[in-house]
Amino acid sequence: MPNSNCIWIDNGMCVSAFGKAVFCCMIHDQGMSVRDDLSTYNERMKAERDKPKTNGWLDICGSCKKKEDSGATSRRMRYIDKVEKWGQARIKKGKIQFLDISFGNTCNQMCAMCSSAFSSKWLKRDKKMLETGFTFRDNSRSQHGSLHVPEAWHLSQDKLDEILALVDEDTIQCDIKGGEPLYDKMFEYFCKGLIERSPRIRISVSTNLTKLSDERLEFIKTMPEAQFGLSIDGIGKTYEFVRGWHDWNIIDRNTRRLAQAIDGVRQKISINFTLMRYNMDQLPAVYDYLEDVAKESGHRLNLYLGQIATSPRAMSPAAADPKMVLVALEGIDYVRNKKSKHVSHALLDSLENYCYSILDNRPQIPQHLIDNAHKIMVAERGFEL
């Protein structure tokens, strides 16, 4: 299906961790620079919207086209469904109503499937890999495959003000990402600006939840509509290995504090689980953990299963032993059959389809990249998983 009805092309703005302003987060290193006046974004991107299309698609939208061609659910498709729920009457022609804002690449975790493009913690290792050639990144122009940002950066208050200049009462949603947004001192400033200009705005925050002060927790309670997506891909040592964080207990404590603080109606929580080579056996443990947090808080919580680490390839599920893919499928059956009244889940079937696809037609990944990835991870973590 062509992308002529993509809400992000017509009404969206994404500021990516690459320092670009473009239609959506599926377009990584293209668009106008954040050094330009972001308040002029809508006017500046008109020329991009008006470019000729190939079979109904803008060339810049290759990521969604590839997903839809393979039978997967694209970001474009997900938002078609959302607009149907919200009502087409809320969509205003020519206005920016959907924001996807990365505050920068400043982060305090070094996740196995990430890079310096999204986390400043990868800067030292990425530079070393570039200098020595001992790497697990390949030459693809993919999100985490080879792209490298040479320094840590974040949006200044002036830049946030330029974004806020585009916000008014018709703005429907803002996704806030990083780096790590709760690690950024400007988080509350930006959220207050959004709410002041659009009191009904839905704010979605992707966070590792390593930092959660009492003051920030009190502010979260005042947010009129907020969704917090917690990046949790395993429990205990698996979490620490995958995310490059020294203490799972901090994550556990902050998750429970947040779950007990929200009201479960205006503010909600989901765990965003990313399947990758090191956590193929973790779905049952993560599900049971979420169920325990849900029971304790009294709120129904969600397990989101729409994220798969396909790049860098050496960190993807396809880099794992095929026996572990079968283990992941057993975990999917566990989640499907558990049917807890305390936990909902999304995109389980899509995750299952992916696992079967790599069993039937396993992608060819150079073994030296797989081996290098493990050696580098063990060196960084200081232990074997």
C-alpha cells in the first residue's frame, strides 16, 4: 500500500538522535539539521513532501515499505489504526500534530544493540572499533549497523523552544526519546511547555528508568496523559549484560515506584521488550515480573513485543543458536497461554512470525562479526552471560 496517507509525512515531525529533523523515526540520517531553526520545519519540509513518488512511495520512506512488503506491520500502518480511533476530524491539513523528539544521544547505558548514534556511552568503544577495525558493526546503512555520531549532544533550551513554537491545542501526541530522556535536565521544562500549549496532548516517554528522583516522580503524577515505555529485556544478570547497567535492583525498585505512583488511567506503563541474541529465553521471566509489578500496584500493565534487534546483525536473534529460537517460541507460547488479567500484550503474533521466519530462512551473518560481538560484550561487561 502506498504511503500517501501516512500521518507522519503530512502531520509529523521527528527530531532524531542523529541531529536531524525529518518526518518520522524510521528515517534516520536525513532531513534538516537541528542547527537550523526548527520552528521553520513545516515550511522547509514541504519540498520533501512534494517529491515524485515511486509506486506511491517517497524514496525517503524505504523502511516502512520494506516492512509492508515483507508482511510486517509498519509504523505507517499502526498510525492509520490510531487515527481511526481518534477520528479523522482531529487531523488538520498542513499542521504538525505529531512529534517524535530525541533530546540527543546522551545516555547512561551501553545497550548491546545500540551505538554511539543513540548512546554517548558507546562513544569510546565505537571510536576504538573504527580505529582498530576489530568490530561487530557491518557496512549497511542501518540504524545501529555502522552509523557513528562522533560526540555527545543534546537539545538546548533554545532548540526546545523552537519545537514548542509548533505546538498548539491541535497537537495530539509527542513521543520523547533519547539517549535517555529522564537523564536530561530539560525533561520537565519541555513537558510543561507541551502541556501548557496543548492541555490534551498525549506524551509518550521511552526510558531505561535508571534515574527517577522523588521530585520527578511527583511531576509525573501531574501529567494529564502519559505513557511510559520501560526498556526491560531481561531480568537480573541478563538485564545487566544486555543493557550494560551494573545493578538490576535499581531498575526493579524504580519500576515498582513508578507503577505505584501512576493512576493507571491517565498515566500508564508498558515494558518494551527487545528480542535479541542474548535474551531469547527471557520472555517468561519478563512476563512474570510484569505480572508481579501489576499485582503490587493494582494497575493492568502492558508488555509490548514489537521490537526486534535486527541491526547490528551480530546482535540480532538470527545470530543466536537456532535452538535458542525454539526457546523463544516456547516463551511466546508461555505468554499466550498465561492470560493474566493483570497483563496485556501487543504484537505477540508478529514476534512469533519473525521467529519462524529466521528458522525457515536464517539470514547469513558473518561468523567473525558474531564472535567479535561476544568478545567485545564480555570485555565491556566483565562477565560471561
